[in-house]
Amino acid sequence: MAIFGSHTTRIKTGLALVGAVLALGYIDNFFLMWLFLGATYLLAFNEATKLFGLERHNLTKYAALLWLLAAIYPYGDDLFVLAGIFYAALVAYDPQEKEWKDFLPFIYPTAGMLFILTLYVEYGVHVLLWLLVVVAMSDVGAYFVGKAIGKTKFSPTSPNKTMEGVVGGIVVATLSGMFVGEATVGLLIAFFISFGVSVSSIFGDLFESFLKRRAGVKDSGDLLPGHGGVLDRIDGYLFGAIVMLILLRGLV
């Protein structure tokens, strides 16, 4: 059991997320999915404002308004561009009151969460399960392969990651995702999409590590005892969802 180490809770969380999507998928109701993703988004957004040093700027209310808009127009790429235009107008109108850095939480985690909702709307719940499997297997595979044979440091941002572990995680996730996605897009396309999502999820995890290192914190929050914050659990999905939607639109 020692091999599981401190990652046991992370693995359990990944399995719980898959279970949650299975339950939501069985019901397959847009409002419930929107509600679940919205709650996740607002919690993650609040954590992100702290990592960016913007917690006093009361930005969460704008995030809530954006997610309400997503209920009637659930197309993440459009909404993300619209948010950028809206904020650029605010900065131009009152540059003394608004700063460009305030928009950072509307890039991360907002873009990723909007794209997850769009994945569900355009391709269905099976694609969300596919996303969850690829990201979870990237994480699990990287840990076990790294633990077994990892020697080469991957990045100074995340000193516990090894190149061997990262490559192993990508291989495990690509093969797992290929079989999950085969029913939706065919085996070959599922292979390429799973590979792209796995690589992007690795860097999603790395990006959150960079933010935490810069903020001088170990976890993004303490909402989940033994797990850290919401961002700690969804970091890979935020990058992976964007890449998955783009590849699905481009290859299918």
C-alpha cells in the first residue's frame, strides 16, 4: 500500500469524479450538469482570485453572471471572447478603476469550465467521461511510472514530476482514452485526441503548480480535507477540455 503514498486521495477523487459524471450521465439533464459545473466553477474561480492576489476585488459576482449567461447560451468560446471584449471596454472606460490583471481569473479557470460545458452540449456526456478518463489516467499513470522508474526531472516548477513518469502517464492515458473514445469518433481519431488531451492535462497541472509556487502556497484551498482545493482537483481538465473541443471540431 505504500506505493499509493500521498496520491491515494487524488486517485479516489478522480474515481469520484468519474462516478459523478456517470450519475449525471444516467440522468443526462442539461440543468443539472450546468448546476454541477457552475458550482465547481465558482469555487475554483474564488481560489484562482486568491492565487492571482485578487481576492479583494470582488470578481466572483461577475463570474456568476457569466455562468448564468451560459445557461441560455452554452457556447464557451463565444462567451470567453465576449467576456474579453466586455472587460476591455471596462478598462478603456475607467483605467483607474480596472486593471488588466483582474481579467486573469476570467482566463483561468473560466475558459476551461466554459469549454467543458460546451463539450457536453455539443457532444454529450460520453465525451465528458472520455475527458475524465484521459486526465485521470494521465495523473495515475505518471505517478506509478514515475515511482517505478522515474529519474529525470521534468520541470523545476513541479520537482516531484519526472520525464519518465510524464511519458508513462501520456502512454497510459492515450491508450485508455482511445478505447473510451472509439465509439464516438473511431479508433484512430480517438488515439490522436486522447494524446493531445493527455499532454495538455500534464501542462494544466504544471500551470497550477506554477501559480501555487508563485503565491507561496501548497494547495489552492482547503475545501476538501486531505485533497486541497477545487483547482487542485480539476487543473488538468481545464487545459484538457479546451484541447479536446478544438480537436473534436477540427478532426470530426
